[in-house]
Amino acid sequence: MARSHCPLCKAKVEPSVLDEINGEEGRLAVRVYQMPVLQCSNGHRLFSHPDFPLLLLDWLAQSGTKLPVSAAKGMLIKKYHCCACGEPLSEPDDQRHSFRLAVNLPDTAPFEIDLTMPVHRCPKCRKEQVHSLKQVRNDAPAALAHAFKSAQMTAGM
């Protein structure tokens, strides 16, 4: 259900695009590019539809499986191995890498999201990979919330 008026000032809203918004939580940084929004003449910004944040989080949870993730092996003591060649990996250092994903949500113009986090780099094949998809899933909601807050997004009423 698309809104036609701002819930704060009742002015008419028009489709718009936010060039870039940013948020961080823990060791995860999120950068969203070309996010579609609704905006009124008084500058209030609304999500393109009421369920947008939830749809984005669901999409991110599904798309996280596309990220290269190191494989954990061992019952009690986990050892991490390269997802590409199987080489044992050391603990991730402070090296960070950005993974850009194209977002396609229903009834929403396409946009992109960058997830920047510490990664393992395989000493053998040099593939960069995420240490823990679980940590990404834990930090993503708060990182997105910080990005939305920085963009002064208004929740619908």
C-alpha cells in the first residue's frame, strides 16, 4: 500500500531516491545506494512502503548465503577453512572487505547495498571470505537502523 500523504504534515509525497546512507554496528558497516523513498515538500522521508525495512532484512538474510563464508570444522574447537580451496585459515585480522549486493524487492526500484566487515584471506588462493554469517545476521538489523536514522527516515503511522 503506497502512501500519498506524509503522516507528519499531511503534504503530498513523491517518489525520490537517497544517493547514499550509512550505518554501523559492531564490525559491520552498511552502505545503501540509490534507495527509493517517498518524500514530501517539507523534507520528511518515508519508506517506499510500510514493510520496506522488514522486506530488506528478510532479503538480506536470504542473500547472505551468496557471501563467501569460511567453513568451520571441528566438534569442540572450531578451525576455519577456505570455502574455495579448503586451506586452513588463521583468525581474521583487521583487513576489511566490501561485498556489494544488488537488491531487488517486490514493488520497489532496484538499489544496491555494501556490507563491509573483517574477512579471512586465504594464504593459498587469496580468496577473501566472511568469518561468520551468523555475526553478519546479528549486526545487520542495527546497522540498517543506524543508516535509516542517519537519513532521517520517518516510520509510517
